[in-house]
Amino acid sequence: MPDTAMPILDVKGLKTVFRTRGGEVHAVNSVDFDLRPGELLGVVGESGSGKSVTMMSLLRLLPSPPAEMRDGTVMFDGQDLLKISPEELRKVRGSKIGFIFQDPMTSLNPVYTIGFQLAEPLRAHMGLSKAQARSRSIELLQLVGIPDAERRLKDYPHQFSGGMRQRVMIAIALACDPQVLIADEPTTALDVTIQAQIIELVKELRHKLGMAIIWITHDLGVIAGIADRVMVMYAGQVVEEGPVGEIFRDPQHPYTQALLKTVPAVRGPRAERLQVIEGQPPIMYEAPVACSFRNRCQFAFDRCSQANPALTGISAPGHRAACFLLDKASTPEPEAANG
Amino acid sequence: MAEAESVNPLVKVRDLKMYFPIHSGLFRTHVGDIKAVDGISFDIMPGETLGLVGESGCGKSTVGRSILRLYDVTSGTVEINGSEIAHVDRDSLRSKRPMMQMIFQDPQASLNPRMTVASIIGEPLDEHMKLSSDERLARIYELMDWVGLNRAFAKRYPHEFSGGQRQRIGIARALALNPKFIVCDEPIAALDVSIQAQVVNLLEELQDRLDLTYLFISHDLSMVRHIADRVAVMYLGRIVEVASREALFAEPLHPYTQALLSAVPEPDPELERHRKPIVLQGDVPSPANPPKGCNFSTRCPKVMDICRQIEPEVRDFGGGRQVACHLYSENMTTTAEPTAGQTKN
Ligand SMILES: Nc1ncnc2c1ncn2[C@@H]1O[C@H](COP(=O)(O)OP(=O)(O)OP(=O)(O)O)[C@@H](O)[C@H]1O
Ligand SMILES: Nc1ncnc2c1ncn2[C@@H]1O[C@H](COP(=O)(O)OP(=O)(O)O)[C@@H](O)[C@H]1O
Ligand code: SF4
Ligand code: SF4
Ligand SMILES: [Mg+2]
Ligand SMILES: [Mg+2]
């Protein structure tokens, strides 16, 4: 690794399987990635590609059954989150690692006031008194730009708009000054003008608080605006990762290339016809033994159905992709597949 | 498009209002109205796609549903293909149903899970046409071909399909009775990015082939830019700006349109670094209690005193462009005519 900073979060070989009535679903297949202090890692991929399950797995938030963590290590703060005791894990979740889930309405509890939901982690994790927790709650609501914060502590979630609820979720995630914030599609349910407010807020907070962020989205525009590094997922695997500029300027994986072309622009020239990726993503009933993109890939060749390509570095530092086309020496020879 | 003037619009909407009453208390007394659609007018020409954009709750779906008379409208007129729709009686409405159809956002929810694909697509045929069973099946197959569904799937149930395929079933059903006009209400919002393009391309192909006219409702401005010929922008129950696609995206005039477009992030890190979005403060007011004067005045970065008092009139800029904003009203033109310099983004 050319990078100087030690990763704050280091995930290796993460594998999660769901046991369903229809058989096993291999939702996360040997995912490796790391996160460095202060960086914003964007995670993209279509629905079902394993973005949420990856993040929930590393915090051990998935109920088992049906989920089963088959393998992997998640190093954070010198310990493996997959091995530590439930007590130790609770100290990490919600305090050292904050998280925001997809839908604000399901994440805030409708029967408790906003004030209670903010104060609870502060009292539990940081041992604040009732009064201290209250004033910190007001501070946090102000931080995320909710006007009239003191009065609004008494309100219930349904009295807030979608954008405000998402701000509250961010405030709760930030309550204990986490080193890492995991945000799973935090703006997907919001309108663009509200999304713009939230994105500006996160940029500003990042500046102020200096935490590392994992931001999951399917919106490439959002990623382009906020990420330092991007990780592209497909069928439960990381198929490409690299610095944001590299990913957009010089995508290496055929899936990333196609994805970038299917999105029409609001500015600049307008394409007459939209590019499509034919077909649809596979449901992973077994662990991949071949390239999972091969049925939709316009470059697929023999080797792609014989083995699963591993992430390989290319010339640009930190840029890696999982595609046999990158393996120049052996591309035409399917014999060389098992390297 | 000079000759477009001589063609009659296929869809003509005038001063459409759709209020939902609010009832309260023991006796369910009528205490007010949600003004979901509050005086809207527009035309759609034959073969044209009018995009309807705006944020959640601004009334887009209500417009779509009202003009198809899925609601009994509060007031105003709707004319489709020369027939009055908004106030006709049930029987004549039924005879007009075939020409106007709707495609819904959530293909999952809009298809009956206990019916096969063939019976879903065939249902409108049974209701409105008398076909022999051979004719019926031939028509179902034809529709499946049009939307790119394998005929072998005719006996399958909706849950056996992906989201994109389910949307194709919904489209086939909407096409069954040879409609002229289709309201597409967020037809791609529930689909994955890589599937959205497939469905949009299909809608475009079908439009060319069958000479369809679309009202395309969406909050995705980049898709609307792709598919629409003209675009209407809604805010809180009203249309604030209508313009050709080119004009609207090149030079939005209404402050809300400007903010809306500037809020869309660009899938390009280089451009993103320099983009300065107009970040609107606050939330959309409730349609039960819209602000006095201009309904955007509580969030408008260019608000003036007059805006809080008087509702701006719609002003016609020619070339099909209309804007409702005091910045452009007659008596303000000397100070506020849009110039290239003023609308830098
Ligand atoms: N049947 C109804 N009864 C009462 N209020 C309604 C009804 N349908 C819609 N509304 C209200 O009317 C307003 C406009 O709703 P509408 O569904 O048309 O919005 P929209 O622009 O389609 O939003 P979205 O983008 O979220 O689909 C909203 O305030 C909504 O809550
Ligand atoms: N509770 C569950 N039971 C069975 N399968 C699941 C469950 N949750 C997720 N999955 C499957 O795991 C895969 C990855 O899902 P997810 O991580 O939610 O995708 P993403 O967040 O990228 O949209 C999908 O195939 C999904 O259907
Ligand atoms: S490995 Fe083969 S099928 Fe997979 S993305 Fe590369 S070329 Fe396409
Ligand atoms: S009328 Fe006034 S408040 Fe309304 S959009 Fe125009 S400038 Fe803004
Ligand atoms: Mg998810
Ligand atoms: Mg709607």
C-alpha cells in the first residue's frame, strides 16, 4: 500500500450467507476493504449487490438466523469486531462507530420524543447526567441545522419532515463523537433540494469533526461530489475500487464502465439514446466460481466462466478491479485461469 | 416548431383544482382543504412527452390521477382527444377509459399477485372488448412482444419476475386497449439504475411505434431531460415554470427551477468540485396552509416584499415558455429581465 496512514477500519475476507427456504443466498462474498482516518469512502452498486449486508455484518447487526457470518476479520481499534464479546461490541456500536440506516421513518422510534432518542446514547455510552445529555442534545440539533432546537426536543418523529428526521438521525449517529460514521443511503428517500442540504451538512461536519465516513448510495452524482475513494460492488463482491477521480475518469471494470454510461446528465450534452446494461444482476445461490458479471458483460470470454477474477492492482495507485481483461498476459489463454 | 401552433393539443388542462377535504372532531366537520393541485393549466401536443417534475408531495401524482378522472376533481376542465373528461358522467367516462391509461411507480404493488401475466394483460381486453379466446391470446402475445417479455412467461405470476420485468407487464397492460395518452407516474423510480435505462428506452420505442402521448411524472431531473420534449415544474400545487427541455435546462428562469436544477449532483468529480448548489433553507410548506402571495416566498432566495402579498401571475415568454414569478412580471421587467449575466450558475 502506498498510503501512509494506517487504516482505522480494516475488513478482510468478509463472507455472509442467508439461509432461506429457497436455499442459501451468498450476499457477501469475500469482501476486503479498508478505511483511513478522515477519508470518505463511497460505496456504489445496485440494490441487492450487498452494500447494506456488508456494513451490517461488520457491526454484527444481522439477526442469525437467517444470517450466518461465514468468515472474515474486521479490525478496528486493535480488535477484531467479529470476535469481541457482545459487551465490548456494544461499546463500539453507536459510540466509536456511528451509523445511519436507509429509511429515517423506520430508524427513529415513533413512540419516543426526539429529545429522548438523542439523550439515550449519550447517557448510556458517555455516562452523561440527564442535564448534560439535554444540553448536548440541543447542541447536536443545532449542529445539524434544526432551528429552535430546545423546543423541538419535545417533538415526536412524525412532527418532523423527512429531511429533518434525517438530520436527527445524523445527530444521533454523531452524538458520541464517533471515529467512523457509516451512512447507508442517507439521502435516497429525500428530495434533491433536501438532499443538497444534507450533503452540504455532511461536508461541513466532516471538516469540523474529522471523522472517517462510509457513504452508501446508488447515486453516482452524490458519490462524485463527496467521496475521496469509491468502492463498486456487484453480486456481493467488490469489483472495483480506487480514488474518485480515477473511477470516473478511467473505470476499469466493464460493470463500472457501463454503469457510468447509463446515467443521463442534467448538464452538458444530452445523449439521444440511453446506454443500457442488458439483463439483470444474478441472485447468488452459491458462492461465485466464475465472474458474476459474465452474463451481462459485452467483453466476456472463455475464462470468465471458468474462474472468478480477483481484485488486481492497475498502474494508478490504489486503483484495483476484478476482471480478467486486466490480466493482460493471460487474457487470450483460458488455460492460465487458475493463478 | 412553428407548425405545432396549428395542431390541436391532445390534452388540454385548464385551471385544474383538486382539494382533499380535512375533517376533524366528533362530527367530522370540514375544517379545511389540502390544496394538492391548486389551479393548473397546460397542454400536451399529440406525440409529445410533457415531463412533470417537483418534489415529493407537490401534487404531481394528483395531477396525473385527476386528469384521468381517478379522482373527482374540485374544479377546472380537462379535455383529452377532444372529449371533456373532468365532468362527464360515469357511463361516458367508461367509454373513454381505453384511450387514456396509467403506468405506476411500484410495479409490485400495482399487479395482482394471484393473476398470471396473461390474465393481468388480458383483463382490460375482457372489460372493454369482445374478443374470441384466440384473438385474445394473440393480442396478449403481441403486447408481450412489444414490451420485450418472452411469450413463454405468459402463465407465470408477478413475483417470479424482476422489478424491470414487472414494469414491462404494467406497460403491456396499459397498452392493451390502444391508448393515445399515457400518464407515466414515476415509472422507473423503483428500479435499479441499470434497469431504468432499459425501461426508458422501451417507453421511447413504444411512443414512436404507437404514436403515444405521455405525461411523464418524475423527480429525476436527468431522466426527464432525457425523455421529455417539454417540462413543467411544480411547487406546492402549482406550476411555476413550463418550457421546452432545451430552454429549461439551459436557462431556468423561476428561482425554484434554478434551485432544483442546481441541487442535482453531477456524476463527474471534476465538475462537482466547482459546483455551487443553491441550497434552499427550510422545508416545503403544508399544502393545507400554503403561504400568502407566492407560495415559494418562504424559501425563495430572491424573495421581495411584493411576493408575500400578491400571487405572481403566469407570464408567457413565447416559444411555449411560461413563468409565474414577480421577477418577471410586467412592471418589474426593467429591473429584473433575465440576462445572461444574471443567471450564472
Ligand atoms: N387521497 C388523498 N387524501 C388526502 N391528501 C392527499 C391524497 N392524495 C394526496 N394527498 C396530498 O396531496 C399532496 C400532493 O400529493 P401527490 O401524491 O400528488 O404528490 P406527488 O407530487 O406525487 O409526490 P411524490 O413525489 O411523493 O409522489 C400531498 O400533500 C399529499 O399528502
Ligand atoms: N434478511 C435477509 N434474508 C435473506 N436474504 C437477504 C436478507 N437481507 C438481504 N438479503 C440478500 O442479500 C443480498 C444483499 O442485500 P443488501 O446488502 O441489502 O443489498 P444492497 O444494500 O446492496 O441493496 C441480496 O441478495 C438480498 O436479497
Ligand atoms: S472477467 Fe470477463 S465477464 Fe467478468 S467483467 Fe471481466 S471481461 Fe467481463
Ligand atoms: S415571486 Fe418572489 S418569492 Fe416567488 S419565486 Fe418569484 S421572487 Fe421568489
Ligand atoms: Mg441497501
Ligand atoms: Mg407521486
